[in-house]
Amino acid sequence: MQTTVAPPEPLSTASRTVRVAVLGADTPRGRELTSLLRLHPRVTDLQAIARDGSLRLGRDAAAEPRWSSSTPDPHRVDLAFVCGATPEITRARETCTASGARVIELGGALREAGLRLARELGDVDAAYGLPEFAGDDLSEADRVATAGGLATCATLALGPAARAGLLAARIDVRARVGVSDAAPQRPVCLQQVQRELQANLDSLHRCARKPLVSIQRRIDPLQAGVYVAATLNDPQLDASRVQRLYSVFYIDTPCVEVLPTGLPTPGAIQGTNKAQLGIRQTCGGVEVACALDASLKGAVGQAIQTMNLMCGFPETLGLPEFEFEFELPGTGLRPVPRPRL
């Protein structure tokens, strides 16, 4: 006789806690995600599962990981993060979903495969996107694919203009990424980013003419994080109008900051889940630039932000932000990342 297990209760109220599994906790993103989730005030049970299916022991994120052959318990999972693609991880994800758990998938290959399958099956419970644009869809979905770091940065920079129908027939996106952030990228991955960004802008653009997007990427060994810039080539536009548009659009988004003047500096938001946007007038039009931390806002931080939306928690709960301590020569301040509780 087949035994059925009742699914977990809906994660809908802010007073709830959540039981979490990180599938692929021995990957770089999985390790960082696990470290942050251990500090999240609403996560009461955390299972860190390696790519071979073994269970991580201990709660000290800074210590050397210890693994055991103990079998993870999928019935103790309300929400699973997927950070790897192995047969063991696939089986663990399927077991978690069969037990009623919701899923957040990180990673380009997982994102493309998951979204393609969702479209083929007409799965209304699957969603993709950034919290700033698809918050309602993400909060109601059972399976969510998060956006990639470079696509996130470019979509935040161009999304409000797309919604306002201000994009030209062709948009050239200029991107700079740090060496550590570029390491996983291959030429084919950049093509995936371009397809992802193109799909994002197509869904946001409200004119019949869809803009064609082109991305040029440069690796900068002196830069941390991701920085993108694009020019809105419309002679009727001026920087003050675009500034007002973006300030109003992002007024209620706690993880996006529109600077009153000047362009963003990638180093200023490292260690936070914030993206900074800057706007300026150029001889060719209005330039919009965005900078973010690829590991946080571009990956694991955005995944936790999505989890908060799915669970009905405050959107920034458990996410790092800067507090200023200690003196630096010439500044008097030193940014120290700390979790927002």
C-alpha cells in the first residue's frame, strides 16, 4: 500500500518559520547561501545537502564542512534551494517537491531547463524573475528560477525604461565584471545571458516594436561585482526626466537605490543585497548604469529575498547590509557587512 504524506502548511503569514534544505551546499553558492540562512531569524531547521547527497553536520559556517552518510529528511523541508545539477540533487529535489516543498533554483543551466519545461507543460505554479518586477508571481509560485547576476544588473538598469516604452530598436549594454565574477562565465554563458535579458525586456516593453539587445562584456581585474551601462537614444529624453521615472518606479523597492546624482560605484555596495542605479546626460542621450554584488544581489542574496516573498516575510529579512565601523585613511569610515535581522 502506498503511503502519502500531507504537504506542509502554506507559507503565507509573517509569523511563520520555515524549514529549509540547500541542495548543493558544497558548491560556492551553496556554501555562501548556507552561511546566510544560518543567520536568518525565521529559518528554524536547515539541512545542507552536498552534491553527492550526503548531509552536512555542524552549524559553524566558518569551520571545515563535515559530511555524514545520514539520509536527509525531505519531510522536514518547506522550501529547497537548488545550487547544483547532479543525479543525487535531482532525486533530492524531486523527493522534496513530492513532500510538498517549494523550490528556488539558482544557476543558468537549471534556469533555462526549468523554464523551458514549465512552458512546455503550461505549469502555472512555476515562475522566473526579479523580485522588483515579478514579486507577485514569485510569492505565489511553487517553483521559482532566480535571474542571473549580469541579467539582473542589466534588467534593473533598463526595466523602467522598457515599461515606459523608451527603449530604442537596438540597445547596446556595456558590462564590466570582476575576475572572480567572470570565472564561471564562458562565451556560451554570455549568449545565455543575452537571451535571458532579451526575454526580460520583451516581457516588460509595452510597444509593438521589441528592442534588440546586444551585450559587450569586459573583465576588469580591479573591479568587484558587476557594472552595466546602456544609453537611451531618444533626443526628446533628458536625464532629469529619466531620473524622476526611475525614482518613482523604485520608490518601494528596498534592495534598489537610485542615486540623486552621479553614477554608481561597484565597491560601494559589495557585501550587500543592494543594487545602485545612476543616470547622467551624455552627448548620445541618457546613460543609465547599475552596479551590484554578483554573489548577493546577483545570486544567493536575491534567492533569500525571493524566499522572503514566498514565505510572507519582510523582503530584506536576513540579508546583509553595511554598517560603518572603524576608520579608513581619508574617509573615517569602514564598511562592514552585517546581516539585517
